[in-house]
Amino acid sequence: MGSYHPEAPGRLAAIGDQLIAQGIDPYLVHHEAPLATFEQLGRVHPAAHLQNLKRKSPEHGIVHLDPDTAMCPHTWQAALRAAGAGIEAVDMVMRGEVENAFCSVRPPGHHAERETAMGFCFFNNVAVAVAHALAVHGLERVAVVDFDVHHGNGTEDIFRGDPRVLMTSIFQHPFFPYSGTEKPAENMLNVPLPAGADSEQFRAVVSELWLPRLREFRPQMVFFSAGFDAHQEDEMGNMRLTEKDFAWVTSEVRRVARETAGGRIVSMLEGGYSLSSLARSVTAHLRALADL
């Protein structure tokens, strides 16, 4: 998105390097993501919006959609592939080829609303994957667990009031995108936390609110909107979580998924902009997903 922008290619490189450095990479099976189709994207984004976004894709230079969100000549393809990763992961999990999958993708997606690209996001990757699971695989109950420091306003916008989808989330408040607290729908379990919120506060929310609601809902598949910018080293937010917290919540939610969904989980990378803490946190998340 331009020099010095935090949503940069180095994010994925840092993750890859850390997986190798910690000896995790040989235990993982890597797949190249396909490009999402307009039909797949159209389940959550109107065709007119998709066409308008494609028209804005530049042949040269950078075009800003808003002060935070910009497109270069490669953004359109990257965004299609990020959304396609979630679709491929859902298919692999539903075919029983893997129990779970992590999509190491950029750009992220959970701020992309039905008709608005924003917050570094163009397509709502996790929403596209959820809609695919519902439409193509016939699932009736799907949960989205979002622990990014920013509220997943786009995911809420798309699934608000849809009884097939339960979204549980924490986020720093008040903070960008300044949403999630005004009369959320019944299927939205939004838990705002203050700046400085730490491990104890986060784990209390998960244990006392998220897990009982997830067990009551009995999802047939669980999706993580896995943002790691609530880490205490990440200057994008002001929360005080560590990689141990991300590993813990992954294990706790995975236990629910094994009880109700045959262990089926698809995790999609959202935020996380301090390269060191991002890489360590993703590695901890993957260790918990893969029993390593």
C-alpha cells in the first residue's frame, strides 16, 4: 500500500521465517491459494461493488480508496487470492483432507463491509469462506471467533441477524473502527475491552462468555479471524496480550470445535503489524492448531 504502510509484504515473510526458525515448517503442508470467483465473492459483496473496486485497480502507481486503504497494480489479484485461500481451506476441511487450516494471507478482510472496502481490507475473506461453507457444503451453524484488536465491523455488517452465524469478538474500545457496541444483533457477541486490557481480562471473557455461547450454539465449523495486533508489542493497538494468550484461546476454541464440529476449523490472518510479535504469535497459534 506504499512505503512505510504497516500492512506490508514483510508480514508474511516474517511468519514464514519464524516457522522455519522454530522447526514448525516441516510439519505443515503448504498450498497455493486459487483466485476467488465473482460468484464466490458475490455471496457477501454486491456485483456493482465488485465491479467498481475492479475499475479502481490502477495500472500504475497507487490509488487510495481512503487514507488507510490503497491499491497498487497487484492488489486486485492479491485480494482475490486471499479470499480464495479461505474457500480452498473450507473445501479441504469439509472433504476431510485436513482437520484444520490456517490461511497466511494479505490483504486482511474483516473490516470490509458488504459495500465498502476499508481498514486495509478489500474483500471480507472470512465472510466469503463462511458463505461458501453455508452455500456449497450445506452447513447450518457456523461460528466466527475474532480476537483482533480492532472490531470486525465488516463481518458484523455482513452477518448481522443471520441465525446461521454466531460471531464472538473482543476489541479495544473506543478505537478504530468505532463500532460494535451499539445494539449488536442477537448473533453478535461483541465484548469491548479498554486500552491496557491484559491476559486476565481476555481469558475471563473467553471462559465466561465466549465458550459457553459457542457450546450452546454448537457450530458445525469454526472460523478464526486471527488478528495478532492485541499483542503487547504491537503499536497498532494498546492491549497487553502475548503469544501465550493466542495459543490458549486457540486450544480452548479447538476443544469446542472437536465437541461439536469434528474439529473443523479454518483460521484466516487478519491484523498484526509488529513483525516479531506477529511471527511468534502465528507460530503459537499454529502449534495449538496442529498439536505441536
